[in-house]
Amino acid sequence: METDWAIESENLTRAFGDVRAVDDVNLRVRWGSFYGFLGPNGAGKSTTIKMLTGLLEPTSGSMRILGESVRQDQEQLAIKKRIGVVPENLGLFDNLTAREYLTFVGRMYLMPVDTIQQRSEDLLSVLGLQDEHKKLTLEYSHGMKKKLSLAAALLPNPDLLFLDEPFEGVDAVTSRAIRDILSDFVARGSTVFLTSHVLEIVERLCTDVGIIAHGKLIEQGPLDELKQDGSLESLFLQRVGNHEETRVEVSWLKDRAV
Amino acid sequence: MNLEQLKVLVWVRWRIAINQLVHGGSVGAVLSSVLGVIVIALSISSLVLAFGLGLFLLAKVPASTLIVVWDVIMAAFLFFWIIGLVTELQRSETVSFEKLMHLPISLRSAFFLNYLCSWFNLSMVAFLPAMLGLALAQIVTHGMGMFVVLPLLASQLAMITAITYQLRGWIAALMENPRKRRTVIVTMGMIIMFLSQAPQLFNVYVMRKSRQSRQTSQQQLQQELERYERDMSDLRQELQEGQIEPAEFNRRAAEIEPPVPSPATTKPPSLDEQTIALLHAALPPGWLGLGVKTLAQHRYWPAMVTTFLAAGVAAVSLRRGYRSTIRYYRLGHMHTVRSGAKHSAPDPQVTNKHDASSFRKIHVPGIPDVVLDFTRIHLRHLLRAPEIRMALLVPPMVVGLSLIPAMFSTHDELSKMPVIYRPLLLMGAGVFSVLSILQLLMNQFGFDRDGFRTYMLVPLSRRNLLLAKNLSCLPIGFGISLVMVSVAQFMTRASVDGYLGTIVQCGSGFLVCCMFGNFISVLSPMPAATRTMRRSRVKLVNVLLHVVFAMTLPFVQIPIAVPYVVYWLWHFYGGTRWVPVYTLSSLVLLAALGAVYLWVLPMQGRLLLRRQGAVLRVVAASQD
Ligand SMILES: Nc1ncnc2c1ncn2[C@@H]1O[C@H](COP(=O)(O)OP(=O)(O)OP(=O)(O)O)[C@@H](O)[C@H]1O
Ligand SMILES: [Mg+2]
């Protein structure tokens, strides 16, 4: 390990037209940490993940993933081989079955076919998808798609996971299963970088958090240090916008329409 | 490029195709396999046919004829290829880069594979076997030296497909950027106008010159003839009057020059061999013909050089295409941000007020305000979607390609054309432009995608929903019609009656298309892939239904001809020119069709009510 950080970014910026979706973000994610990346809608979380995983080129700034600096003019296959991603749009193919998709992803990581098959069975049964082998992805429900994408990210057993809202739309049983998997994953020394709006889960799982709002990283560090004695929710509300002040009355919603 | 990954990509495409087929229902599977067999049979037979023709007809022909044969084939191929390109522009990739970029896969292989798949289209299926058959026949007839024609053919096609592929990516990328979109449209329009005019200009210029020279030489010939006749008759008279002896007559008759037609009248101007070769060398599509010709003359280097050149162009083009594609994805396409809307901090109250006040501007008696509001919103939605802008762009391009040059070429004839036929030309322009929104009208819900769910939920009667949807297509369709008909009017100088009548006729045509389109949209909705007009995951039954519907459309449009018949009869029987018969009869037809429309609409509304669940299932499903 050449650096202290599994993910490190220097003044990472991404502009869409005149809008700076991500603005001078300096991320520091420790090796083996469970990093929760929080922020209100449209804060720039997905944009950040896209840049870190090579889906989107930064407007400016630099980053190092797993100790290797990311160069924009290269394909970065070596880095990509060591990471697993649940992208914002999931990146599934509609007309493939779950097993076909996992085979595809596994082969892209150049895994042997037997290993792919065996791991696919494990993952699908843990995530409760084992009985859906006839269905095409396009017939999946939203939560089922999420789970399949997560299975694909876990399949190559990567060193670093990027998960964009993995718990969104997932049922309680599977959510529990995912949490267990991720905890084991971090316990063995790998790193997870996830975004989520479910603060309870983040509070229970994460060792570190970063909070982003309007593209700026406004808080970062170990969870215990940041929240001190309060809850994560109060920290989040306090840093992102005061609940009492910003509250706008929607008075007409209090009366029934005639 | 990793061979292993390339193999897997091929496998994935294969699986997707199979799953789509199986999923499309048994009828679809059967139909697709039947179609597949037909296509294979056709290409095999065209290969055999071309081989036979090449063997028996082209065995002994001189090399200068071979070059013409290959030129014609190449030109025909290019023609269909370019027409195909227009539809190609609207297609999206099966395996989109967006789904691969987070995986450790060399995107080069994915790009290359996508490029290879661009080879499989109709013009290729039609022409490749024929070209191959011909090339093989020539290897048999002209000896193994002809073998070079195979790599030459391959590199030629590679060059054409690579350039097209690059162009396609380039245009798609540009179309996403609102600032550049306008430039693209203008440039493309100009290029197409120029390309479609170029042969015409050439024709007009060369033809006029040769016609002039032919005319002058014909005049000369005439004068010579007259002189000859005069001299001979003088001589004959002298003989009759006994002034000269027969021997003297013969001698002097031989002295008088018989009229000799000047060379221009016997032989059309022809280019010498060297110029032809130069022209072919300068125009890359001519390389194939040139190569074949020189090979037939046992000269090898031109074919070899052009093979390498074409392969080089293909490679460079692919490389650039790859770079720009990657850049396109990695730079992230901006979703249309309207200028002006981005700088100022959002002030909800102001913007809302603005939006709200732009409502309720127009009141149309007989149409509920809620329908008009819906129309306005829907129109905005339509005009903002890039795929719909693209779709609207294509038909005028096709019209520009086909109609306008035709009008220019017959300009002389046009001025001689009786005035009463001219509205027909205007109508042609109008029909074309109404057709341009037919694609939209025939699949009105496909482009709503998930938005259709909202339409299902809105408390608006289904009749009014259809009415609003049709109305929102009206400004688009009518705008295009107005422009096209006015252009045609400018060129044909039809009467004011003809012009106004045609505009009314466009309204009638639009009404018919609406009634027709409503039925198809409800009965056979098609899903539209995101950001493209390409219909994805379509059932073949639906495609066939659409084809059948499209074929019946001309018959449904027959009533549109009635006003013209009235107009023609009026003038044929010497009716006065001062009554605008065409406009009046068109107005009557429009009113009649309007009544029919209002009568049909509630029925269509009821049909939609019954079928909207099925429609939603088709249009709102997610896409590959
Ligand atoms: N392709 C794009 N074109 C224009 N603007 C974009 C684009 N993608 C994102 N943005 C803008 O960038 C900002 C950040 O978006 P991003 O998707 O990263 O938010 P997020 O934090 O993931 O939000 P959410 O919690 O809702 O997922 C938003 O203001 C969004 O409007
Ligand atoms: Mg997001």
C-alpha cells in the first residue's frame, strides 16, 4: 500500500454547463473503511461516484483509487478489475436473465466459468433471486434489479465497492442480508463507498461519513468523531440545512379539498 | 483488444437477440425465422445470379466496360447506403457503452464489435452477395490476378462503413448538444441540398452546352443542305437547258461538296481514358471500378495501392470514431439545459408565474381550456425531445433529396405546364410534409414512455386526451406543410386559388392522418428506445400491422383528391377563373372531414379506455 487512502481526490470538480455539480471535493477514504457518502437530492453524490469509477471525466482535479492515480487518457483496466460498482442506472441488459448477466460480467473480469457459476448461485440465493432464473431482467421489479446489480458488483470479489444507493427499494429481509454481506466484506479489510438516504443504515454500518451539499464536501471523517453525542440525523440536518428555518408551510395540504 | 472479452460480447449480443426473439411470442419467432430464411435465400441467390452473369456476360467485355459496371454497382450501393444512413442515425446500439464503462473491459473491443454490427443492414445484405458473386466470376474469367479484387472490395466497404459509423457517432453526439444542434441541422441541410443539386447542376450545364452545340451544328447542316440543293438544281437546270454536256455535269456534280454532318452531331463528347482514370482515382468510391479495370489489363499496382489507401482511411476513421465516442460518454452528455435558465438562481415564484401566465392565452370555441393546456404542455414536451426533433428533421431532408431536384430539373417543362395541373405539385409537397409527422401520429404513446402513466391518471376524458394529442401535432405538421407548400408554390407559381386550396387540403390530410393514427396508436403501440426513435423490443406482429396500415393510408387519403377533381372539371368545362373553386371545395371537404373526426373521436376514446392498460405495458417498460 503506497498511500493511506483507498480513495483520494484532489479538488475534484465536475461542471455541467455553468452548474458545478461537484465542486472542489477532496475525498479521503481510509483502507478498510465503510464510507457513507451523504447529501440531499442533487447534491452531487452520483456524479462523484461516476467520476471515481471512470464513467465520467472530471472537469478538473485528480484522484487516486486503490493507491493508483487515475489517468484520464487510459482505460484503467487494472483499477477497474479490482473494483465492483452498482451504478446509478444499474447498467443491466433488459433482455438477459440474471445468470446470463452474471456470466457476462464475470467473463469481463476474466473469471473462470465454474467460479462464475458457483458464485452466481451463492449470490442469487443470498439475495433471494434464485427462483427467478427464467425471467428476463426487464420483467424484474425495481428492487430485484437493484439486487442483481449488487450481485454483479460482488461477483468478482473486488477490493473496493462503489454502491450508489444499494438499499433503495430493497425489502427488509434482503436489506439485512446485504448488510451482513457488506459487514463481512469490510471486516476482511476491503473498502466500501456507498451513498444512501437511509441514515439509520448508514449510522449502523458506516465507520466514516462524508456529507456533500451543492457539490461541496462540507463534512468528512470517522462517524463517531463527527456525530459526537448526537445522532447522524441531527448532524445531517444541522449541516445540510436547518430544518426549522427552511420549513415552508404547505398550508393548503392541511385542509381537505371540497 | 482482448479476444476473450470480444468473444463474450459476441455471446451477449447473441443471447440478447435470442431472448428478444423468444420473448416476442411464438408468432414473432416464426415470422422472424421465416424472414431470416428469406433473407438468406435472397442473398445466396443474388450471389449465384451475379456469379452467373459475371461468368457469361462479362467474360469477354473490354476493361473500359468493366469499370462502368462496377461504377454503377457502387453508385447504386452508395445510394441505398445513404438512404439507410438516415434511418441508421436514429438507431441506438444494442450494447450501449453506458453499461460497459464500469467493467474492466477494453472499450475498444466493444466499439469494434458495434462497428462490425453496423455492417448488417439491408443495403449490405442486398449488395454484398452480388458484389462478391461478380468478383468471384471475374476471378474465374480473368485469371487469378483478379484475386486482388477481393481485398479491394473488403477495404472499400470497410472504408465506407467506417466513415459512416464515425459520422453517425459524430452526429448523434452533436445532436445532444443544444448549442451545436442548430449548426448540425443547417450544415446537414446544406450538404444534402448541395449533393442533391450537384448532379442536376452538372446535368443542366453540360446538357445545355451540348444542346447548344448540337443546335448550331444542326443549323449549319441545314444551311449546307440548302446550298447543296441550290447548286445541284442550278447544275441540273444547266444540263436540261443544254448548256453543259452530261460528262461535264458529272464532273461538276462531283465537285460540289455534299453536306457533311459536323462531328458534334455524330459523337457525344467523350472523355479520354486518362481523364477517366484520374477521376476514378480522385473519387474514393471509384477505386473499386478502377482497380477492376486495371486488374483486367494485368496492371496490379493501382488496385493494391487503393486497397491499402482504403484500409488506411477505414482505420483512421475508426480510430477517430472511437476517440470521439469515448469522449462523448466520458465527458457526459449534458441534458438539454436551456440557455437563460441556468445562470439565475431558481426563483420558483417568478418561473411558475411565467409558466402559468403563458397558459390561458388562446381560447378556441368548442375546445375545453383543459384540452388546450394539455396540448401546450405536450407540444413543449414533443419539441424538446431530441429524438422527435430528429424525426422531424428526417422527412424534410428526404423531401429535399427527392422533390426539389425533380422540380429544378423540370423547370423548363414546368413553365409550359398548364396552370390547372400545378396544384398537383403543391399537393405532392403537402403530402410529403403531412407524412413527416405520420411517424409521430402513428405511435402517439410510444414517445411518452413512463409519462403515459401520468396520462392514464389525469382526470381527462379519453376523447379529450386524444384530441389534445392530435392538436399538439398540428402546429408541427402544419408548420412543415406551410413551408413545403410555399416553397413549391414559389417554384411552380400556381394560382392563388391553388395555393390556398392546397393549404386547406393539408389540414384535411392532417385530419385523416389523425383519425388513422389514433387507431394505430391505440391498437398497436410501439415502445421507443430512450433518446432514439428506434423502436426496441418490438413484436414483429406489430411491425407488420404498421406496414399494413401504412399501405392502406393512401387509400384512406383518396377523399383528399375530390376538391382537385371538382377544380379540374370546373376549368375543363370552361368555368370562370375568378371563382376560387379549389379553395372552396377544399373547405367543404375539410368541414366534412372535421365532422367525421368529431364523430369518430369518442369511439376512439372508448377504445383507448379499454386498451390503455395494454398500451402502458408496452410503452412504459424499461429499455436495454
Ligand atoms: N447529465 C447532466 N446534465 C446536466 N446536469 C446534470 C447531469 N447530471 C447531473 N446533473 C446535475 O448535477 C447535480 C448533481 O446530480 P447527482 O445526480 O450527482 O445528484 P445526487 O447527489 O446523486 O442526487 P440523488 O440523491 O437525487 O441521487 C444535479 O444538480 C443535477 O441536476
Ligand atoms: Mg444519485
